[in-house]
Amino acid sequence: MSEPIDYLIAQHLQTALRGMAVASGYHYTVTSVAVKLDPDQNVNELIKSNNGPRPIVILQVKPEAWDYQKSSRVRLIWPIAIHWVGESDPTDDNSRMRTYLRGCADVERAITIDISRGGRAVDTRIVTRTMDGSIGGAAVWAIIDIEIHLYRTFGAPDA
């Protein structure tokens, strides 16, 4: 049996975010180990580590909306929060904002390379961007909320 369509979409998104590299025209290079589908798997160690990889990208799945159509079709609007964590230079007044917006730009560029998530979705779009200023220090935490729109047959999540 194949994997659920939703999982394949999440995997495609993870792969796109892992492709961020300065050599490919991005502001930052992301190591593959720093893009997490599971926010509970070693994320605290990555965030707390002063020598850990930066940026870190964490995908947080949010509750989706189901819109039932004719003939057992269902339209899903699947929200995912992409948490991008980078480092700024605390001695530079502009660094925090520049780092935040560069991180947001990199995520936008990566997710729009294929908005169909490998032909499985209709659309991928950014709906909000937020800078979390509560963590302080040199860390910059961007939260980019996206929605992935897809259609599939109700009762056939793997088809």
C-alpha cells in the first residue's frame, strides 16, 4: 500500500525546504538534518545548541478544513506553520529584521518552486508571516503560515 497523499505532500515540502542553499540563490543554506517534520524529534537540542545548524526549519501541522464535494470528493485546506529559526548579529541594529525577512524570502522561494507539491495538490500559498520576538538574544524566529489546497476521494487517502 502506498503512503497517504498528505504524507507525500509533507515530504515534498520538506524536500523543497532542504533545497535552500546559497549556491542556488538563497540567502541561507539549510542542512537536511535541520528540516524537521516532527517538532518533537531533537528540535530542542537543535534550538538550544550554540553550535547547531542554522537556520532550522520545523513544520507544524495545523487542523485542516474539509469541504465535501459531489461524488465522494473532498477538498482539503491544510494549514502548516513553517518555523524558520536563524541567527542575527545583536550588535547590528538592522540585523534582526534583515535576517527575518531573508528567512521569509527563502521559504517563499522554496515553496513556490512547485506549488502542486509534486502534482498532488492544487495550490500552496503563504497566508501570514510573523516574527516571534519573545525568544530574545541573537535568535530570529519566523513563523510562515501556509495553506496547501488539495482534492481527493473521501475514503481513499492513499490513492
